[in-house]
Amino acid sequence: MLEESLKDKLNPEQYRAVTTLEGPILIIAGAGSGKTRVITYRIANMLEKGIPQSQILALTFTNKAAKEMEERVKDLTGKKLQNLTISTFHAFGVRILRQEIEALGWRPNFSIYDETDRKSLIKETGRELHYSQDAMDLYKIGALISDIKTGRKSWQTDTDMYRDLYENYQSGLKLYNAVDFDDLIVLPIKLFRENPEILKRYRDRYKYIMVDEFQDTSHQQYEFMHLLADKNIAVVGDDDQSIYSWRGADYQNILNFEKDFKGMQEIRLEQNYRSTETILAAANGVIAHNTNRKDKELWSGNGSGKPIEIYMPENEAAEADFIAESIQGIAMEEKRKYDDFGVLMRANTQSRPIEEAFLEANIPYVMSGGTSFFERKEIKDIISYLRVISNHDDDINLLRIINTPRRGIGRTTIEAINTVAKDMNCSLWDAIEAITTCPEEACPVSQNTRFDLSAFVSIIEGCKSMLSGKGLSKKVQSMVDEINYFDYLICENPKSEKAARFKYQNIESLIRSMEQWENNPQYDDTSLYAYLNRITLLSRDDLDDEQDKGKVNLMTVHASKGLEFPVVFIAGAEEGLMPHMRAVEEGGDAAVEEERRLFYVAVTRAQDRLLISSCQHRRRMNSNIECEPSRFLDEIPKQLVQYHEPSKEVDAEKSHELLQNMLKNLAKPRVPKL
């Protein structure tokens, strides 16, 4: 029996969290305290107790976390668990909307707009409303739309000018049978509020709910969860790791939970299994300076380990050299692999000198963030075709491909189509069909253009078989050939056939990944709809971790959340970066507390060694400014810190060994990242 063996595998607090299945529970899980272990054992224990899979819902924030959780539960139980729901909030929102969105006036098989599509619709809406170029700050308007939609802000005098744009953007989404990312939480809440019978159906189904990373929930996500939950709900979080207020997260939801769920039990996990005592003492010393937090003291049984090393390089170039040289030295002395190292920054702008130093030293690395594979133009073109095939009313993607590759459909024709769509109050697709079938004398475009539009309609209609879910990758390859996309790439890159071939190889990579996905027995539904949902919700880091093995991990502190590395470098521990100048100026004391939590997250990523650099000078804009060490460095207890001396030269024998290791890494084939 599972429960009998749990006492041997879990500490007393973990055991209590795993075996308390009834009623509301708040599990405060400190960094590295085994929260994923607790959640997975808890699910396994529920299943052992006879609770049906279909009654369990576990919600988390990343596809990666959901996938890891599901695999660990399967390993523990030895079962396939096809009726168990472990999902991100947004993917669960999609699941509900796929079943129920008709109740809100959308048609099934709606499109989910990503950030690029969303900006295109905002731009198009602004153009229709005759907004001036100066008024169309897409980043600012996009943030405002998101804030208004999710209730983070209300209309003010200075933003009221965008109210009609917001309303037209919303009606545009509905006209194009599309939703944006915020809608994946906002619309299920609206659905549940307006349709009590639908809410009852979901509450009756999901009797046991768990929420991971609870401190990262927004007000909307909290409301979504609160509507669904009856009484058996367990939330797992750590207020000290709440670092996403800028995207709506509010660790005060922990207090809301205590208030909203009467009879709640609190369980604290304070034993850390990740880091040395020194690293934990440093983290505890820093975070104790925050006043608005639940008091906790992480402890470790991993031994004291090495002191925390602080280095004060002259500038960012010297800092980058220090990091590169230290990685090579530690890798050789401690026989560590490159993927044992994490280099964390407060801002992406810090990466350039570090990347240059890695390239110079032949250190392989992977950078989290940057341009997603699915944001590359050639990939977006092909995906746009697939989106229009799956949803003819998706105007944004239709406009992207109607003349890609070029087929004689220019701006004048698009204006004519728009006019017909406006007059008929229909989508652009319906307008095109009306134009191609209307009497010749009433046609608003020339005969040649009408022929070109008919040819475009034939291509899309000819790909309908993709919707069946069989042989998707082969059908996509046939479509790419039919539209002569490679010839288009050659025309678009007249000076470099090599560039055209590289772009085409990206499309081939896309089709290969599609083939692997549809041949994976884990996925029952391999329809075009399922594929498009998957790639919309996936982030770049979820696609293929294999190619990142054996490389140093370079990332922002925000991106490092939930990860751990034997050796961690924190770069740029200076006032103005940590804490960030803009955050402090705009948010005052509350922002400083969040920046301190961010530094705490960075420190607690380290398992064995932590090295921190703070530059004496750094280039900002076009000037070289003098830097002051971060206030957070003074908050680390002095006895834990050793100021780092620059690396000494290694002897000839070690130099030869280092060179051989570099040459081995260089000899490995480099595959373009998918």
C-alpha cells in the first residue's frame, strides 16, 4: 500500500500534506522543499484511496511543470491516467471554451491569437478608427487592453480616448471567431457567472482541486479557481517567491484563500533538499528584510558547503570574462558538465557581453527567451495557412497569407474585400466568396483579380482533409509544395540563396516536429485543431530540451523560476539593476520588496556554489557610469561571503586538458534550435 510506505519517503510535514485529502489546505512550500513531490504523491494517494481520476484537477503555470507532474504520477502509479486532468490555467480554459463557447456567441473551433496576431488586430482597428500614428503605441495600447479586460485597471481620463478602440478590438475578435490569451481565463469566468448550470456541471466533476505556484495567481485566476472549488482544495505556494506582479500575480491571494475557505489548515514545508546551509542562510538573511511575508526559516541537511563568492569586476566586459573563465575552471576542477551552470541576469540587455565571452571561449550555451521558433516569418506564414484552413473567418491570418506567396492580390483588392465585408457585416472569407460568385457586372474587382481570389479559395478548400487528423505532416508538406513557398523564399532573398535554404530548413523542421507529435501514442487527438492549440499554448522552452543538454544556461531570473543548477552565477548585482531602477522609481517600497524576492529566487536556484558579480562601472545609453553594489549584497550575513580573486593561470597540463574538452564540444554537430 502506498500510504504505508509514505512515512519512509516523506518528512512529517510532507506526509501531512500528502495524506490530508479533505477540506481546504494551504501548503506554504519554501524554495527546494519538494513541493512537486508532495503534489504528485498527493495525487497518487488520492487514486489509491479510490478517488476517480476524472474528479481530480491539478492546475499549474507552465506546460513543462504540468508535463513533469503528469509523468511523475504515472511513474508512481504505473497507470496511463487518461482521465486525470493536470493542466496549466490557460490550457484548462481552452478545454472549457472548446466545449462551451457557443453559450457566449462564438462558434466552435475558434482561433487563439498570439501576441503578433493581437498587435495586428489592434493596428487594424486603430486604422479603421482613423487614429493618428502618434496615438498608436502598440505596446502601450496592448497593455491597456489587457489591464482593462482582466480588471487590473479601469478607464481614466488619460486612457479614455482608447475606449472605442478597446470595444472595436473586442467586437473584432468575435467577428473573426477568435480569442486572445487573456480571454482564456476571462471568458470561462464569464461563462460560469452567466450559466450556473454549466458551472454546476464542472463543480460536480472536479471534486478535488490542487493549485501549484499559488503565489503567482492573478485575481482572475483566483476567481476562476474559487468558482470551481467546493471544499476539497489544496493550494501550494511561497509568498517569498512571488515575482510576477507586473503580469497581474498577487501573493495577497494567500490571504484571500484563508478568508474565503473556512476551516482551512496550513502546512509549512521548510526543509530544503536543494541547497547547502550557506546558500540557504544567505537567502534567509536577505528575505528577512521583507516585512509583508509569512515568517519561515528554511533549513538544510546538505552540509555547509562553499562560501558565497562575490566578485567586483571593472565593467561588464570584465564581468563576462570572469564568468566564462570561472565556468571553464570549475568545469575542469570539479568535473562538471556545462549544463550544471546557470547564469542569471535581471534584464535581457545584460546578455550581449556574456554571450560574446562564451563565443570567444567556445562555451556552448542556450539563451532562454529571444525569438521563438514560431515567431519566425516563414514559420508564421505556414502556421497562418493552417489557421485559415481550420477557421476561415480568421481575418488576421487570412490577410497575412492572401498574397503570400505573391498572387496579384494587392492593397486595392484588399480594400475592396474589406468594403464588401463591412457592407455585409461578415468575415473577409465570406466577402471573398461573395466576390467570386457574384454576377460579373456587380463584381467590385477585375476579372483577373477575381480569378486570383478563386485560386486562393481553391488552395484553402483543397486542404480540408487536414481537419480529419490523419497524416497531417504529409498534407502540410504537400501544401508547402503546392504554393511554391521555396520559390517565394528565393525571390524574397535574391542576394542569398543560402538564407532562403536556411528558412526552408526551418519549415522542414516544423513538419518533422509535427510528424513526431502525430506519431506519439500519448496523443489521441492529432487533428489540425489539436495541433494549433498545442503550439499556441507551448512556450519555446517546452518544445525540445534534448538539444539544450550540455550547454550553459543563460537566462533572466524570472525565467529561472522553478529551475535549479549545481553552480549559479548572478550577474549585475548593482543598484539600478538589482533592484531595478524603474521598478523602484515606479513602485516604491512594495517594488523593492518584490525585487528582493527576485534576488531571493536567484540565490535559491543554486545547489552547491553561488558566485555573484557586481560591476564597478557599466555602460548605460552612451555613457559609462559608476555603479554601486546592490543593497541586497549587504543583507547577506558577512560570515557567509568571500570576495573572489581573479582566476589564476592554470598549469600546462590543465591547459591541455581544457583545450581537449573545448575541441570535443566544437566537434559536436550544431542543430538549429526548434
